[in-house]
Amino acid sequence: MLKKKRAERNRTITLSKDDISVYLKNIIELKSYKSIEEITNKTICQDIFSAAEFLPDCFVDLLFIDPPYNLNRKFNSVHFKEKTVEEYSNWIESFLIKLKHILKPTASIYFCGDWYTSISIPFILQKHFIVRNRITWEREKGRGSKKNWKNSSEDIWFCTMSDNYVFNVDNVKLNRRVIAPYKDNNGNPKDWKKSELGDFRLTHPSNIWTDISIPFWSMPENTDHPTQKPEKLLAKLILASTNEGEFVFDPFLGSGTTSVTAKKLNRIYSGIEIDNYYACLTEKRLDLVETNKKIQGYDDGIFWERNSLKYR
């Protein structure tokens, strides 16, 4: 990956040649069947189709799938080529079939897509899982189109293997700023709290998320991966659909946000990434967790709205 000239206060995580030589020793490749212990807290560097058959059965509590969207896109050494809707649907199903054996009967699945790939996704998912909801989150970044509406949202399809699954609603409530601070007959706040930061109410999570900040150059979680997901987004899914000590798996790991967030939240993790630079970047970020477990926008067990005073 070419070196970029960075601004003085740029906090983007990068790799030196020495970093790469160190972290290459940490990543693994699966050439035979592995036990759960052998892949626990490991980064697997290879193609998903060659790795999936060697993964153990029934070990995953949460499967987070963020595949390349159906666009022509370069991911460092890997190029994804746009397909027809039918071809993309077939590609999705081809790797889902290979991954199903790793899921516990109580597992949850989250599958990412943009507006166009969502044409394909739910029809495939419903063949294999129980589709329960579609989360739409605001991805506000970059300039808009001059001849179309700006694309500033993405979808995450929520599925489960069965009707027996984890959903910790109290762990993912959002602190929303109160616009109309009603009081009871005694003049006390009604369902809200006053603080130095303003008036906030703890609200149930919905399937519309407007509180996510896309990683950018001044954020310590930022990398050069072109489609990096924010740690706060993964934190919501992990806290909702797993308990501490349970296993989170990501077959399109990218720069490692899923593993990093799982580690910060005391979950077990593993994932597959085909590009060795991004696999090494994942390992460096996992090292950094040892000295910094903070997740921007999540503090003391509470999620805060984007641009709340505390997180500007």
C-alpha cells in the first residue's frame, strides 16, 4: 500500500515494514480442520471459500457479514467486479451455504448492504435464516451527486437461526437529547435526566440509526480501508446479540473492526481477511486495544447521540 502524506494531527492507523514483518507471524491460514481453540482470537488470512470448510461446527454466537457491495471496487490487492443482480445473489448464497455449519442454533446474523445490494440480500437470507428486521443507518460522509440523490445510508439485515436467540435491549439504549423536557406535578423531570451536558432521555433502540460517525482522519480508530465500519456500529450489534465470553465471527474482516470491538467488549473473536496488509492492520489494532478500550460514542454503558457535547 502506498504511503500517503499525513496532516500533523492525522491519527490514521498505518503499518510500517517492521509492523508487517511482526504481524505476519500472528495471522494464520487454514489448511486442515481446526478446533475452536485453534482459531480463538485469531485473524485468518485467506479466501473465505478455502477457509470455511476447515472451520469447526456450531461455535459462533454472532456472525457479522460485510461483503463487498455489488460495485467495482479495489481493496488494496483485491479487486471486486460488479455483477448482475442474479450473479451477486448466487455469490452471496455460495458463501452462506459454506458458513452455516459454524453457527450455533441460537446464533444471530447481521448482513450489510447498500440500497442496491439490498435488492439481492433478503431473498437469499430468508432461504437460510429467520429474517427479523432491517436496520438502516446514516452514513453521512463525502460529497453528493449532481444528478441523483446523495447515497447516505446503508442497511444491516438482522437474522437468527431460530426463535431462541439473545437480544439484550437494555444494553443498547440510546441517550437522546430532550427537546421538550416535560416535568411531573412536583416539578421533577419526567423520564429524563438533567446533566452538565444537557437534558437527555434513555430511549429504546430503533432500526433507524442516525448516531453513527464514519471513521475519519482525526479519529484513533481510522484506517485507510475504503469501507471501514465504525466501532460504535459493531458495539451495538455485539452488545445486543451476545453476552460476555461469547464468540463473534466476521468472514470479511477488512481492517478488523469486528474483532477489535469484540475484544474491547470482552467477547471471543475471529475472522477471515483475504488481503495480508489488512490482516496485519487488524493485528496492530488488536494490540492497541491493550492500552485503549474506548469506543467513541459509547461511555459507561451508554450510547450517545452523534455530536453530543461530550463527543465533539
